[in-house]
Amino acid sequence: MTVADIIEEPLRLLRTELSSEQRKERVKDMMRRVGLPAEFASRYPHAFSGGQRQRIVIARALVTIPKLIIADEATAALDVSLRAQVLDLLIEFQNEFGTAFVLITHDIATVKYFCDRVIVLQHGKIMEQGSVDEVIHNPQDPYTQRLISAVPVAELPAEVA
């Protein structure tokens, strides 16, 4: 399947009220939103970098303008700058369309950047929940405390500090 076919498929499968032309326009718009040039539409995913493939997946997830998206480690394979770009895109989409996101991640930096609330799970059991600030800066549960303390902190050389 081409990139355009992949992104359009949810619109076809959901049998939306959109005409074929409207679906194609929605695909173009979504590609533009995620930073994929229009000329990529006729290409195949194997020809793209990991970050570009991630953008294809995001465009496909967003094309139906869902009310809720559950994203499991959606940015795990991305470098730091690309991760920030993808999260900014999701925040922009959330602000424009009101889409809610449930983000499943082990990355505390991503939680701090993207989330309003956090739930810490251990073996499927809720250990702690609250605002990101509450849970990360003042964890109450011993498991959460261990998770937060395991996050590496960059130390500045003595001459810089």
C-alpha cells in the first residue's frame, strides 16, 4: 500500500460519509499536519526513515478525527528532537479537535512534557495517580518513588556548575 492508501484506509473501513474526493483531501491535510510532503503520497513506507514512518502512523491514527487515542509507547523509538515534534503535533491536534490521549509510556520526560495527569501501574494495579506535578515531584507510593529515582539525571561538570 502507498502512504496515501495507508492513511486513507480507516476512512474507507469506517464507511464515513465522505466522498472519495473528500477522503483524498483529508489525507492530504493530515499529511501536511504531520509534516509529510504531498509527493510522499504515492511512495511506499519502506522508503522512509523511522521518524517519517512514525508520522505516517500518526496521520493514519488522526485521519478520522477520533475523540480518543490510546498511544502505547508512541514515541519510544524516536530521538529527543523528533519526540518533541511528535508530541507538539499531538498537543496541537488535541487543542484543535479536542481529542483525548491515553499515553502509555515508561519515559518520565515524555510524561512531564505531554501529560496533565498520570497513573502509575505495577503489574496492572494502580499504585498512584494524580497530577503530573504531584506524582513526579512528590511520589507517595514506594514503587513510584523507585521509578522516579531511577530516572537518570545529567550532571554538569564542576567547572560549569
